[in-house]
Amino acid sequence: MPFAHNPDDGVELAYDVVGEGTPILLVHGSALSKAIWRGFGYTKAFRDQYQIITMDLRGHGRSSKPLTPDAYRMETLVADALAVLDAVDAPQAHYGGYSVGARMAFSLAVTAPERLLSITSLGGGYHIEPGSIGRLFFPEYDGALATGGMPAFVDGWQARIGRPLDAQTKAAFLANDAGALRAYFAQTQADAAVPEDALAAITTPALLMAGTADTGRLADSQRAASLMAHARFVELPGRNHGNTLIPAQPVLDEWLPFLDSLR
């Protein structure tokens, strides 16, 4: 498996490349991995027309797992994404992200617009509210990670939602390092919002999607779309944050034509 390296701290970043054509970089959400894009059917949908680049965020999957919160600042995650694009010799790419991967899209569009052909945000926004990690998973998540590791975290989340997780998501969560995830969560919740005047200056074509039951990200995406010059917002009826990506087809029914329109 190939690895890129962040030029500032040397952290190893695992990535995969499939297909040929215009590059598209796909970035997963918190506590998941690059495997979700294949598991949920997105790789298959894109591979005939695009060079699909999937990466494991630091602290996730097969990438290095720093144990200090300051290693997970948003500007560092953005530098990681650019390092992966550099490693595959992609001066420009489409970008698609889910959850924190979606939040990265806005920061990338502000700091490195010349590297982006488009951004697609799936269940994301340009800021994160204090306490949102506990609301998304369960309030005692940090203690569960500290004392019982990933099995306790998964058990707590399943109890909160009242049903088992799908097999792909559960496997991705259990594969995490609990200490790295605690550090990641501590920092990601502390990151500053992208200022609205910076959003208004973004000219990168953008597709922003969120579920109607994912109320925070829904409002954030609507607001961002109203500020950005070339952004379109699409609701995903009935979806919450956890099932934003699945089933894939309704998402792809919007995403593929959006990309086609930019050819």
C-alpha cells in the first residue's frame, strides 16, 4: 500500500488509487477509513471515468496515529490531503468528503483553491459546535474510549441509536486506536469555523448535500450554499448524519451529473 507524508511533521498517510481519468479525492468521516468508499459502492460508480484517490485520515485506518490533539488541527488535515495529491502527481482534483472530510472541503477551497476542480460536501459544514461529538455519538464517548477502548465506544453508540451498526461501519470503528481517536476528537471539536466572508470568496464549483434529519449539517450546508458563488444545496430526504452515504444511489444521482457538468 502506498503512503504519502505530511511535509511538516512526517506523518504517514495511507492511500489507494483506482481507475484512470480526472482525479477525484475522497475523504471519509470520523472513526471510519478509506474502505467505506469501496464498501458503499462509490468506487465502482466512479472508476470508469475518474482516477479515484482514497486516503486514510491521520489517526485512522492505516495512516499514522499521533496521540496529541494538536496533531489533528484542520490546517494539518488540509496539508495531509495536499500531500496525497502531490504523491499521485495530481496538480488538480475533484474533492468529495463526508462529515469531517466534508468540513475539510471548505478549508481546502479557502487555502488551496488552485488545487480543486470542485468540492462535494456530504453531511458536513464549515464549523463544528461545542459538544457536537457527544450529541452525534453519545455523551460518555470519551470515558468509554479511555476505559474500554473501541469495543466500549461501539457498544455505547449502538445503545444510543437502539440498533446494531451496519457491518462496514462497525468494522471501521473497531479498527481504530482509541488513544488516537480521543486526541482527534478533542481537536476536531475545538477547530475554528471557516469565516463567512471567506466562504463568500470561494469560487470553486460546489455541491453540498445533507440529510433532512441531520439538522445541524443541513442548516450549515444551506447557509454555505447561500454564501458561495457557485454552490448548490441538495437535501437527502429522511437521512440522518450516520446514513448520509447509504444507500449510495440517490447521492450519486446528484453527484455524477454535477461532475459531468464540469467536463
